[in-house]
Amino acid sequence: MSLLKCCTIRRKRVVKNLYNEEDIDNDVDTQRENEEEVGKYGDHHANDENENDGTKLIYFACEIPNQHIIDILRSIRSTPKSLKYCYDEAVVKYRKAKKIYDNSLPPDHPNHAVPRVNLGNVYLAAKDYSKACEEYEIALKLQQQSLPSDHPNIARTLHNLAIVQTHLGNIEQAKQYLERAEEIANHVLSSKHPVVSSIRKTKALMAEES
């Protein structure tokens, strides 16, 4: 199966995964715990194996806990109109978050990358790959300026860029991003970490595509 076809199937599968209220509340609790350590926001590629209706990927794109977005996700139905509404709402919220961060954090604070990553996740979910790529590239630059070169969040962003570049048809660029992501992830994360597993799966699919 080609990487592009697999990514398309994966997106369709993930968009059919509806979190119930308990799931959402649990993930918000987990997210709050993650935010206590700079940059450890949830991995939006993890745990997408269920086949229920819904918008799981969109929730993972909305990684900063926001009650309004959570309320939307609890009530949403997976129709094109409602999905677009959720994407638009998420973009508005994260652009507001970016302004808050810009006005309240030092210029070199690593959390400036957070709303950029989240915006990239939303655009990726919405299949707007050019905008997703732009946000991830900005996030990567901010992370490289404020985090250690082997920080796992840099690996996550590089992996996201590899996925986006694959959708854009830039396979060689995608491979370069993926190699850098894999190098960092293997160095700082356990072999069973979901980011490492996700990178390996992407690498295997790229090999099939070549």
C-alpha cells in the first residue's frame, strides 16, 4: 500500500473516532499533566485504532485545553459542515493563543511553538497541507531556537513535516525530515514510545513507496 493511500485511509479512520465525554475529560487531564513539563503536548498520532464515529484527530489537534473547543467536540457530528466549523473554531482559538503567548512570554520561550504546532495539526486534519507545512516550519524554527537539539518535540515536528511533505508530493524532502526525526527519537525516547513507533511505520511506508 502506498504511503499517500495509507495516510488517506488513516485520516478517514481517525475522523470516525468519536471520543465520549469520559475520553475527552481523561485526555484533558493528561494534557494538563503534560503541560507541566515544557513542550510535552500530546501525540496526535497515537491511539487511532477505534472505528467509532467522530473527530478524534481534531481533538488531538486541539492540544491546549480549551473548554469551548471541548464543548464543540462533545456535541459535534461528523458531517462536512460540522467538521469545517470545528476546524475554523480551532484555528481562531489557536491564533488567539498565539497572541496571548506573544504578549506574555519572553521571545525565547519554547511555548511560542505550541500554538504553531496546534495550528499545523488543525490544517493537517483539514487537508490544507501547504498551511500545515508553513505552521510546522515556523514551529520547528522556534523549537530549534529554544530547545536542546535532541528534544523529542523537535522529533515530533520533523515527523509531522515529513508527513505533510509526503502529501505535497515532496518525497525526498519528506525522507530528510523523517531521518532527522528518527535520529532524535531513537536517541532520547524508548523503543516502545509511540513517537518512535509512528516514525518507524512512516519510514516503512516510504520504503514501500520508493
